[in-house]
Amino acid sequence: KMYKSMQFDKAVEHYKQALNDSSLSLKAKYNLGNSYYQMKKYDKAIEYYKKNINQIKDSKKENDLAIKYKANHNLGNSYCKKQEYQKAIDAYKNSLRINPTDEETRYNLQYAMEKLKNQKENEKKQDDKQDDQDKKDPKNDKQDQPQNNSEENRTKEQMKRMLDRLNKKEQAVKKKADKKGQPAAGTGKGKDW
């Protein structure tokens, strides 16, 4: 009643009370997940869909299977909203194992698979772009700027290449300074001001 009138906060309270009645518990968990989903609280929705699915894990009752199929479908939707596409794909597949004829779940599965593919391609492009940037632009080694998480994630290989470039730059500066007869900056030679 409250869910249908879009009073999701009140619906959550009602469903939580229904959880105390074991005969209503299964449907209450499912509806509680739906309420949290509508409130855009996807982590809580996922929690209740999973509880619902686990409660009827091995059941063969028709009513339980119907709820399990819907809970898996909605679990997939929640994961999609969080852009966790592999988990969404797994949930949709579980839903289709129960009801293989559901077109909406099939569509959502295809959608999640496409999104996962795009996500992986974008991550690869970002990695390739970063590698190209490291190779082309030695100024990208911003020593004076605060380090961010992407710099912490660099591989040992990338760090070694960066250090090699810096050493080459330092050698070039020293050679240039020696040719001019002046000490290179930072060498400790020359006047002590």
C-alpha cells in the first residue's frame, strides 16, 4: 500500500516489521529490497535481495522460485545502477535459469554485457593513453605537484622507465654545464652562497 503510493520510507518500516513474522519474511525481504532500490539506496537493496535469494536457495516451490527469479532480476538492476556489470550479468543469468523466457531479463543481460565490454575498452584506452603519455612527454613527471592515486598504481616497470629518463636528463644537464665551464645545479660544486 505504502510502496504503491511511493511512500518508500514508510514502506521500509512496514516491511521491517513484517520480517518478524516468519510467514511474511520472504516477501517482506523482497519488497524491502524494492523499496531501497526506489530510494536509490542500491547497497541496501542488494543486501535484501541477497538475503531473499539465500533464504530460498534450494527451494523448488513455485512461489519461492517466482520470488527468487524476480529478486535476481532486481539484484542485477541494482548492480547495473552501481556500474558493477559483471555482478549484474551473474544475477541476470541466475534469473534466466529460473525463467528462461523472460524478455526483459534477456534485454537487461545484453545491456549489462555491452556496458561491461565498453567499460573494459575504456579502461584499456586509459591505460594505453597513460603509457603513451609517459613515453612522449617527460614533463609528465610532475615532481612538484602532489601525487595522486594513479601515480601510486604505476607498475614497477613504469617507475623504472621514469627514473631512467630522469637520470638521462640529469646527465645531459651536467654535460651541458661542463661544456660551458659552469658547475651543474645541485652538484655541490661551485660557489657556496
